[in-house]
Amino acid sequence: MTEEFDASKLNGPIGISIIPGTYLALVTNSNYRLDYSTGALSVIDLNQNKIVSDLTFKLPNFSGEIALDVSRGKIVIPNRLNNSLLVLNYAMPGENGLPMVFSEPELSNSIAGYKNQIKMQDNPFGVVIAEPSGHTPKIYVTNIKSGDVNVLNAEDLSIIDADLLNNKSNGIPLKTMASLGGSDKNDGIGANRLALSSDERLVYVTSSLSNYIFIIDTFDDKIEGFIDASRYSSTAGMRGIVLDSSGKQLYVAHRGLGGVLVFDVSKVKDNGIDGELIDAPLIKFIPTGAGPEGITLKENVLEKKLYVCNEDESSLSVINLENLTLIKNLYTERAPTEMAIHPVTGIGYVTNFLSGSLSIIDTASDTVTGVIK
């Protein structure tokens, strides 16, 4: 297929991020059906609820999650086709009345033939940027098939080799205490999504092929410890993950169980011991729907809610976090994967992977109010 990506449409949307201080969202299109020769980055005008076609930017196929480095004007996107981290520069405003402009930086450590892509391990997917006070800002990227996490210096995009003793990998191997220094196989194969603690000192990582949650110390990039959820389920499938602002409760979408696990992580901290089994009591399991994937927290002085994208039944679960109960399920278009909520309007936008659309959610009334295609 040689046809260029249709700039007026979405195709396999996965990642979504709202640019702070604006009414613009960025959506990554994986082009998973290969309808076109490339994937794409789409810009959504949230005032008019439409795609800004003139700003659609070509990406390799199978690009997915997205993170914005606002401090340095960069966008980072894991790409599974090339096993890379794709880097774009952005600036605002753009020319000719456009709200922004993109460019491809030429990186000194890029993959041959791809000037703005940096080699990751096997099948990169999740990404987060951590900027703990007084320490180097870093980018963390999960690798599904190799079960590790690549670390980059966010300032110069150099790879930080977090596994100096392992010549096969420069990522952080996701291992439990039982396999440290032993097996070549990582326990975190299936490494999926990441969540930051409020002080950005710790990164929590889920594995879709195990029941482990790994915790990385962003100061030294070592495994601080891991939570073993196998006592609650022999079925694997952890996906989306988020911490509340207090850092005391951890919410994890579990695809195998069809719901959300709520853990007490109030005692998790750097205690000088690496790789230990961490006691994080399960507070509650909340059934949601089939195939929970991405989860999003809405937290303010008036309410505290969690939204769960149930990919297999095309619904969005709304959970009251004051009493940990399911409020309702909203039906979206096909295969919702991620949700972003605008911090000013409170409007949510859900990527529908199979429908090529965004569902618009009024989070005050928890209703579906429209769709962007």
C-alpha cells in the first residue's frame, strides 16, 4: 500500500495527550490495519472538536503511547515496528495561522536511516517522563517482549545504561528477587504501562504477561521492589496503572480479571534494599468490564473518580474512589484504549482503536456527548 495517510481521519488511535495550557490534543495513530503507507500523529482542536488536517504528521506504523516533554519542547513516541523511541520537536504557534509546528531533530545516537529514532529493546510500548527535584530528568520506556525498561537522559537523549553487568541489554531488567543474578529471562516480559509517584521518585510498571508490578527508583534506576499479585489471580493481564495524588493508593487495570485492583502503597519507599518483595495490601477489587486497558484519574476538591477503558466490550467504566464502587458503564465506539481529561473543561477524550474515533465524555454528568472522526 503506497497511499499516504488520510490527514482528515484517525486510524487505529492509541495514545492521547493534551498539551498543557492549550485546547489541543495529540493522538498517535498506529495504522494497525496498514491501510496506508505510514501511521500518523494527529492534532485535535478541542474547541471545535475536529482534526487539524494541515498538522497531521507522518509516523512509522505501530507507533503507540505518547509523552510530552513540555520543558524541552519535545514529543516522544515508542515505535514497535522499528524497536525505537521516536523524537519530535514542537513549537507554538506555527506558521500561516496554524497553532503549532513539528520538526524532526537529527540525533547523534539515532538508528541508521532514521535521524530522529533511538534504538530501544524489543517491542517498546509505554513511556513516561520523570523529573524528580534536584535530579536528572529521564525518559522511561517499557519493552513488551524483552521485559525491561530503557532509560534516557531527557536533556540530551543519551541512553543511560542501567544494566552494566548485562552485555545483552542496556535497559533495566524487570526481575524479581528470586531471579536476580540468575536466569537470563526477565520476569517482567509483557512490560506494559507506567505510573509516576507524585514526587516522581518512583516509577511503577505493569506486566501484561505476569502478575508483577515493578517499582523503579528514579534516583539510581534500580528495582526498588515488586508487588506480587499472583495471590489474587493465576490469570495474568495487568495493563493501565495510576497513583492517587497522596501516593497511598495504586489502581491497576487487570485484563484477566476484568476489573481494577486497588493497592495500599503508603509504605513503599526507598529503604536501601533493592529487589525486595513489597507488602502492598489489596484494598479492593472492582469489576468493570471485559478487557480493561487504559485508566485515567480525575481528582479535585469536589470529586475523585477513575475512568477505565474496557476494550473488549467498548465501554468506559466510571468508579467513585471515595467508596470504591462502580458508578456506571458508558458505551463508546469500538475498542477504547486510552483517555485524557482536559484540566480546565473537565471534558474527557477516549481513543477508540477499532473505530478510528475519539469519544467525547462530559465527566461532570458522566455522559457521552459526541464523537470525533
